[in-house]
Amino acid sequence: MVDETKKGAERILQATIDVLLTNGLQAATTRQVTEQAGVGRGLLNHYYNWQELRVLAWEVIFEEVIHDQFAQFTAADQAIEYYLASAFTTDAPIYWKLWLEATDLAIHDQVMAQALEKVQQRMLTHLTESLAKGHAQGLWRLPDASATALRLSALYDGLVGLLLSGATRLTAEEAEKHLRQQFSLETAQLT
């Protein structure tokens, strides 16, 4: 019985992840999730609170993003190159949308605010560690890896906002060049 309960909860969580990756955080509904999972709304409510389920699914998605961006690499230069090269790929917009929607929801949703803070901190920690590791290996020089990580992350988020809004004619290729330029400026050899 415990295995069936666990399988039902896992099926609902996976369906929620799939719905978020298809429709985004704000457009996701319990109906979409129950249809995707092949269960009734009563079963969803038995296992999860909707607000907490959305946040949990969002966290699972971004834990995978963190793994893809950093954890799979042991070499600092490989991790940073992947971070720069994958930031604006054609499959990235759903992740941008999920991230920006989470920041919007976090203003009034304490559960989302806590999840966003936790995931943001993990991303910054991994980026800081990769930058610091590269500095220690003599791949680049920078005075403060955590400050550089924050600035790179802020630029990334700002470029994403411009790309999603369509407010400028910025292309993904140009956005990547800006992010690479900032990395280059941050890690320039000091004379």
C-alpha cells in the first residue's frame, strides 16, 4: 500500500513538472495536472496542497537546472563555459519564464519566496565556487568571486527580461555576447 501511495504522489508531482514546463507557473491549473497524471482532483488534494505542489515542482525543475549548469562539471572552465553558452539557447525560454513568474509570485506568496531564495542561493553558491576555483587554478583573476557571481546573475536575469519582453531587438546571440563580455571584464588580468 505504501508503494502505491508513493507512486501516486510521484505521478502527481511529475505531472505538475510537465505542466509547468509546458504552460508556465501562473497558467498551470490543478485540472491540467490531474488530466496529465490520470487522477482525480480529490487524489491530488489528498497528497498535496496546490500552492505547495506548484512550488515543489518548480524547485525540482530548478534543482535539475543547477545540476545541468554546475554539478556535472568538475573543471571550473568547463562549468563557466557551459553557464555562458547555455544561458540563451532555444530551449531556455520556458526556464526564464518559470523563473520570472516565480519572482512575481514571491512578492505575495511566502512559500514561493522561500523556494526562490533557496534556489537562488544555491545557484549563486555554485557559480561563486566555479569562479573561485578558476581563480585558484590561475585560469582568471577576480577580487571577489561572490560579487562577480551576483553581477553575472543580475545581468543574466536582466537580459532574459529584455528577451522575453521583446522591448528591444536584442537577440539571444547578442545576449550571450553581453554575458561573456561581463565575464571577461570581471576576470581581466590586473596590471
